[in-house]
Amino acid sequence: MSKLIRLFAAALLAIGASAGTVLATAAPAHADACYTWSGVLAQGSSGEAVRQLQIRVAGYPGTGGVLGLDGQYGPATKSAVARFQAAYGLTADGVAGPATFAKLYALQDDDCTPVNFSYAELNDCNSTWSGGNVSAATAKANALVTMWKLQALRHALGDQQIRVTSGFRSVSCNNAVGGASTSRHLYGDAADLGAGPHSLCTLAQAARNHGFAGILGPGYPDHNDHTHVDGRPSRFWSAPNCGVASLTGGLDPLGD
């Protein structure tokens, strides 16, 4: 199904919702070559349908939060869904039904990437996603989650362009640019962002709200020309010139 048709379907669902139409029985919209939900997901739901939803709302965990992609629709997932709904003018009840899914279908391309980012954009190294510190499949899956977080960040900043200057790197690519041996770029869950419509400090400050455990920016060594975001296991934020800091002190324990 083309993007235009998906957008039209989303509009029809929105009209139905405003008119009080019961949407739970409506046929679900479909996204070719991607994931299609059926029914309604709410707190207590579990399984792959929930995990796919979590990927797409990973950018809405709340300030300083990181949403787990565990397939369990707990309080954190409910809150993330509610924030996503509020961001797009939907009823923010934390229940994922037809209107929520219609918005997600409108926001994603047929390969499940968000409309404003692509796998090619998150990989300036090779087309196979191989040679990093994780399997190619894991690196590509990590990049998908990063893109959905970036899509949330982009929307929060007025739907203006966010320029990605570096993404996944194999070990050889990372060595060539002088990256640290523990760089999150080797895991596929990192992105370097260049200045554009938004300053580097604006990007670093806003990233705190969109699921990034790692944020490095102006004032941190070798980061005055970009803002780095990633999905490391524990939080480390340092962009001293932007007033961005976490409880962790010292230099980045993982490197960039």
C-alpha cells in the first residue's frame, strides 16, 4: 500500500474517532512489507505485537527514561504510548488501538523505518551491517530503534530536519575515523548529529526526553562539532557547554 493510501486511511480513522464511531471493529490499516497490528493492546498485553509497538514509541519514555523492549505492556509502555498519543493529538489514554496504529502506519515506510530516516542514513560504513561488535542483524535492529527515537526527537523539535553525520561502523570503519574501541557506533545504536535547523545544544538538551542513555555534545572532548546519542546500557550524559549532565562524572566509560 502506498504512503498516500496509508495517510488517507489515517485521516478516515481520525474522522471516525471525532464522530464517535466505534473503531475497534474497523479493519486495520496495512503497511506493506512491515508489521500490522490487530485488535487493541493495553496494560497486561504481551508478545511480539507489544514489542513492535515498543520499538515505535521508544522515543517517548519520559525525561531520562529508556523504554524496555521486552514485549510486556507494563506501566512504562502505557506511559510511553500516552506520550506518543499526546504528541500527535490523539486521546492520550495509553491504550493502543486503531487510531494509534493508523498514526504509526502513516509514520513508517514499508521497511518499518520512520518516514524521515533510513537504514542508509544510519550506516555510512557498509551495506551488510557486518564487522561490528554485534551481529549484523543486531546492529541493524539497534539502528531501527535509534531511528524511531530520532523521529520522536524530530517531531518534538517542530518536524524540522535532523542531520545524521555518522551511524553504524564496523571495526575497520571505526578505526579509520579514530573511534574508541568501545564505541557505541560498533553496536549500531549510535548516531552523530550535525548542526542544521537546530543547534548542537538544542539537540543535546532535547535528546534527554527521547530515550537516549548516552548523550555527548559541545564541551565534551572532541564533540564541539556534533552531538552524539546512543543506547548504551547505563546513562552517561555530558555536554557541558549546553548544561547537559548526568549523575555519572568523568570521561565517557565506553567511548565514542
